[in-house]
Amino acid sequence: MRRRNVVLGSLIVLSGLGFAWLSGTSNGRAAQFVIGGALVNLGYRMQDHLSSFDFDPHHEHGESLTPGDVWAEVQRQNRMAADVRSLFPRTPHHPLVAMVVCMDARLDTNELTGDTRKYYYVIRTAGSAIEDEEGDMLELAVANGVKLILLTTHSECAAERAAADPAQRQRYPALTRSVLERGRRLRELLARPFLAAKIQSGELLVKQLDIDTRTELLLPH
Ligand SMILES: [Zn+2]
């Protein structure tokens, strides 16, 4: 594990030195941001198709994964990621954007924003529902300096499908209520005195958007 970390660390350091010369100018930093994004994407592409060695539900030998197997794998991968993180701590950034996004696993907010820095508060709920707690969190985020709130829904949303299906509505009444009340909750959010004053003074922008689940493109709602 340690040797692998050293090799990986050396590669990242060499890449960092290679790109360091780009940091001198604003254009250089922008170029470094794009190249960094491309490298992150390369990593995504390398991992994306892999399943048979860990999370394949049917496993190589035809055995089913147990919940314990999945938990062991999550811990193993977490330790590996934490080892890398301890070698290369991330820079804290003060978020400027707060996003509400459905919990749908097909959506990846780093990919959606093209940004792995920590400029975003991300609230993920089933069906992008905003309850009182989320309203409080968004208000706290704005109090902490957020200038833009993105309230998103997305195509092929399972929560919306459940809310529209009579059998599922009965089985998931709270989810159904949350999805059906999104419009009212949004109006309540915008009417919060603190947020309304920020919007009025031009210090806060709130956008309602749809995400194309396939491409993660933000579209007007
Ligand atoms: Zn959804």
C-alpha cells in the first residue's frame, strides 16, 4: 500500500511540476484548471467500466455479494482514498454556490460542474425536495457567503415517477408529498426574509434548472 502511494504520489508531484509553469498568469491558471479536469476525466474513464473485481453483484465465481462483502470493499477503498488524501491535503475554498440535486446516483456533481474544488455546497435529497431543514441549510449557506443557489430537478427521476404512480404513491407517501410540494416549498424558500432581502439587493441569485441526466447539462426549467 505504502509503495503504491509513493509511486502515485511521485506521478502526481511530477505532473504538478510539469504544470507549475502554467500558474504564473491568469490564462495559465485557466489552462491548468482545464488540464486538471481532463486528468480527472481520464481517471473517471479508467474506473468507469470496472466492476468485476469488486462491486459486481454476480461476482467472478458466480457467488452473490453479501452486504458484508460490500461493506468490506467500501472500507478498503476508503482507506486507500484516505491514504492518498493524507499525502495530498486539499485546499479549503469558501463555497460561492449552493446546489440542490436529486440523490440519483447517475448524477455526479463534480462532473456536472466540471470542478473538483470545493466551491459548492451540495444538498442531495430524493426528488430534489426542499423541506424546512434544507431551507435552513440554504439560508445558512447564503449567510456564509453563497451568491448563487441552483435548484435542480432532472430527467428520468425515480422519485417523480413514484409520485406519479398510484401504487408507489401509497407505498412511499412521504416521498410523494415532498415531490408534489416542491413548488410550494420553493415559494416559501424565496419568501424567507433573509433570502428575499439578499435577492432584492442583488447579492443573491436563485436559478431553477433541469439536468439532462444523460449528459448532465443544465437546462432552463
Ligand atoms: Zn431523481
